[in-house]
Amino acid sequence: LTNKHRVQLLSCLLHTFELNVQSRNCSLLLSQAINKCMVSDPGAVLPICHSRYLECPPMGLETLKIDDFQLHASTTKRYGLGAHRGRLNIQAGLYEDDLYDGAWCAGRDDPLQWFEVDARRLTKFTGVITQGRSSLCDWVTSYKVMVSNDSHTWITLKNGSEDLIFRGNREKEIPVRNIFPAPVVARYIRINPRSWFTSGSICMRVEILGCPMPDPNNYYHRRNEVITTDDLDFRHHSYKEMRQLMKVVNEMCPNVTRIYNIGKSHSGLKLYAIEISDNPGEHEVGEPEFRYTAGSHGNEVLGRELLLLLMQFMCLEYLSGNQRIRHLVEETRIHLLPSVNPDGYEKAFEVGSELSGWSLGRWSNDGIDIHHNFPDLNSILWEAEAKKWIPRKMFNHHVPIPEWYQSKNASVAVETRALIAWMEKMPFVLGGNLQGGELVVTFPYDKTRSLGVTREQTSTPDDHVFRWLAFSYASTHRLMTDANQRVCHTEDFAKEDGTINGASWHTAAGSMNDFSYLHTNCFELSMYVGCDKFPHESELPEEWENNRESLLVFMEQVHRGIKGVVRDVQGRGIANAIISVEGINHDIRTAADGDYWRLLNPGEYRVTARAEGYSLTSKKCEVGYEMGATRCDFIIGRTNLSRIKEIMEKFNKQPIRLPVRQLQAQLIFLNKRKLKYKLQMRNLSYHLILATVRNGHDCHYVHTY
């Protein structure tokens, strides 16, 4: 047999083993034999046998597993449109002067152009996915595919004796997948555009489907391989499968979990949440409440799966006696809401992880972006501050929802209304919403204060606390603060420690983060947990490893700062009491039982507790560096006025309410009587002095009035 026939036979045998036997040793031996043949005959790149085969997952252009040095092109229009930009779903910059654009674009528009991927090892290629340029109307309508083992000798995939022409895109955003008639084994793969949109240029975004061949000597692959030891359900779940998984977790840990729903989606799907606590279904005095939400954009699937993995992990670790998890469960009431927008998710799930594109399923069924569908309370607060209404006419916290927003005709998603009701019902202290498409943690404010400005630093009074909270997640993530990590799209967030103020990235009114901070006690942040919004199932174990520690560390931050109970002199908790910290122009309020939690960084603070009808009380509270909130309780007494009102109400006696003119007349009368009394006393003093002098006494010892 010639080397060509040996490679073809061994490849076919290897594929048979992979499909039917999954024998690691046999596959390895066959792979080594193929490698040996390739060395002696670099041109021996042939299709694998035509038996039914399993489709390979994406190689990782979108997830950045393929780095920039593995991408090459024949020509480039400019650096911002280079080969390194030819990644599926990559986005152009938000502004016209941005350096980076959203595709690879050839320097010339002719059939000699190509886009190349170096897999750095023998790989079984099974297909290609393409998109057009994200910013303009440029896309490739047809192309050829070529493969090579040495980047010099290229073989074009054929249909019989003719070159295969694959159908490309018909518009710029919807991905188009082409599966090869049979897999091919090679190291390099090229895409050669043959036609393109008549009014545009040759521009592409690409993902390659391929399985690396087993090679124990490939140091590069072993160095970058991430393996998880957690025995969890690593796959994408439909709505029905998600509900079933939550039920399984509840049955495994019935004493520390509870499933409930906060409402329904536009199509009637229930918004399920799971509570993890040592007393599920009950708020314990002094125990803070924490929440994670995910999937407000239905196509950002990674966050949804991370929360499903997190609930499995916490249940299993609690049962195994993990002290860290046990402490979290026993000292915190944790709520996980994995799918805020199940309608949108089902749309993305139906077409699959590689074909959903950048926006399919992002919005609710009635076309609303749920994450930015909350009332704009920023403008209300800032206007009140400008008019100096705070605190005389309006508080600096718990800003009320405007009436127009609560009307039935307002453009508010039913999912948003359900979230607001949930946020108002539960005394949440800290929350995180998991999103996708980037690697960064954002914190409020998300809206710029200056009108007409698209991005500027807009800090909350608790900016120093938010920065710490954001850093606690980003710094423990495997990739967010890695200076060597390639940027997802255009922004290099690693140089900012993987965090950014939302408004300094891009302004967005009515965000969930801003609403949570201004309307409730809860400090909310957004975690963008991966470049790929909808990663392939094969990526989930690595994504779990990337985020697992961060998810736990961020939850633990709910125990940072001060906590306590505000009581009256009889020891009863006072609900809705206001807790103020000197120097921070944002207050919080106590829960129904009088307990409160105030997130603060280490330091010494002057804290004041006050409530309507009670006198205010202040004390110094010190926050240490060790984990665990400092206890800072308050006892406040009733004011005299409130006690008088209480007595009068008790005996059905109302205060005497006189007309204003009558009150003024009474005041004049009382002032006259007071003046007359003073004159009488002065006259009396004068007569006493005269009498004393006449009697020969020393006037210096006479006390006058």
C-alpha cells in the first residue's frame, strides 16, 4: 500500500474506533501511525471513510482557544480588519473612531483571497460556520475549502472530480453552517471565497468544526487543557430539562432547598427559582439574603448553565460535609434564578449553540430587553438633588417607581414586573446577574449623569464598595484579569482588573443594577462570564472551572460590612428604620423584623439609626478585614410627640385643630401677657431696692430679678 492508502485506511479505522469502541489505547496507536505516514508524505491529506460520523465541536475561534497567531490571511484591508478579527460573532467597536472592526476583510476583492487556521496539530475537520461583517453589508456568498499538513501543499475538498463550492451567507448576521461530505484529517485549513455580496467586499467571520487527534506528545494541547473533577450534568438543558434538574437537586437535598416561581413569562412559562438555606422558605433574623439571576437575555446561555451547575455543586458538597459550603448555606439565604427569559432561550436553544448568532433570543417574546426595562430612577434622583429636595422632600434611597411605569399601557415586560415584585418582597443584600459575550464585571451606575454623553465615569456614593465587590469576582476568575488573555471584541478590560463602571463602558438607562441600588437595599452587579454567549456543550466543564471560585467568593461578600437589629425599648424590632453612614449619601432600611445589613469596606464608621416617631441614635461601628459582618445593634426610644399622639389615639382623643387666624390671635395674646409679666417683675425689683436703701442695708447684697 502507498502512504495515501495507509492514511485512508488508518483514518477510517480510527474513526470506527471513535464511533463504536471509544478505545483510548487503540485510537492512540492508530493516530500515531497516521502521524508517521504524514511525516513521510506531507501531501497525504485524504477524506476519512464515508461512514456516518459524529460532528465535531467548534475548535474555539469564538471562545479564543484559537489564538491570534494561529489565524492567517492572504491580504488584509487594514489592521482592525485583520485575520485575528475573523472570529464568529466578533463585534465591531461601538464608536466610529474605534480601531477594531467586526470581521476579516481581504485587501483585494478577487478569487485568490483566503483565510487560514493553523490547528497546531492533526485535526479531524468536519465543517465550517461563516458570518458576514458585523458593522457593514459585507459578506461572502460562496467559498471553497482547502486543507494541508505543511501549509505548502493544499488539497481542495471535492465533489467527485469537481471542487466543492459551499454556499455562504445571504446577510451579515445569521450564521451558516456547512458540514463536509466526509471528515478530513490535516493541520491547516483554508477558506477561499469565490463570490461575495455585489455591493460589498470580501469579509468573513468564521468558526471551524474539528476534533484534535490524540497526541500525547503535543505539549501545547496538554498545557492548555482544563479538566474538572466535579461530577455534574455538563450539557445544555431545555426548559423542561431545567425544571427536572432543579427537582432532582431538591430531592437530593430536601432539607436545604426549596423550588418556587416568581411569576410567568410572556408565553406562560414559570420563572423558577431555587432557594438554598438551612431553613428554606423562612427569613431568619440576622441572616442576609443573596441572589444570582441569569438569562435576562435569552441567548446568553452560559450564565443559565453555570447556575444549574452551581445548585448541583452546592447540594453535593453540602452532603459531603464541605465546611465552606455548609457555612454559606447555614449563614446565608441563597436564591438562584437561572432563566429570567425562558421564551428567548427556547428560540436560541432550538437552532443550537453555533447558529443562534449574536441576538436571536435576546429579547422577550414581546421584543423587550428585560435587563434594561426597569424604570429610570437615576434621572428622578439627580433632578431632586439638583433642586435640593433631599432629604426634605425626598430620600436618597428607596426612590419610588413613577406612576406611569405601573400603568397597564406601559411598555414593561411581564418578566420585568415579576422581577420587581420579587425584589421588593425579599430583603436582598447583594446580587449578581450573569450575562455573556464579554469577560468583565460591571457595577453601577450604568447611566451617564451628563445628558447626551454616551460614556463617562458615573459613580454611586458606594463606589468604593462596588469596586471591591467587582474585583472579588474578577480577580478569582481564571481569565478576567489575565493580561495575556486576548480581548473578546474591542475592549481590554484586563488592564482595569477585569472590572468597569457601567456608564464608562456605555450608557444604559433603566438597568437592573441601577434600579436595584436606588429602589431596594440590594447592591447588584453584572458578571459577563465568557466571550461566547452560547458555548458548545464540550466547553461547559472548562467554563465551570473558570467561574466556580468566583461564584462562591462573590456570595461570601454578603457577609462584609455591618449588620444588626434596630429595636425599641421594649425589645421589638422596628421595620423600615433608616440606617445612615456618615460620609456616604445613600441610606438603607431595616427589614420587617428590624434587622439590616450594610455592605462596607474595612474602616471605622459613624452609623445612625432613625425611624418615624423615634429619636435618632448614633454610634461608631468598626469593620475589620476578616470575613464576617460586624454586629451593630440599635435601641431607639419614642419621641415625646409620638407618645402624645399614641396616647390620644388610644383614647380616641384628637389634637385640637384651630384655624390659622385664631392661632395667630392666641399667640399675640400670649406674647402680650408675657411682656406684661416681665414689666411687673422689673417694677417689683425696683421697689425692693428702694426699700433696702432706705432701711440702710448694703444694696450690693440685694438680689434682683
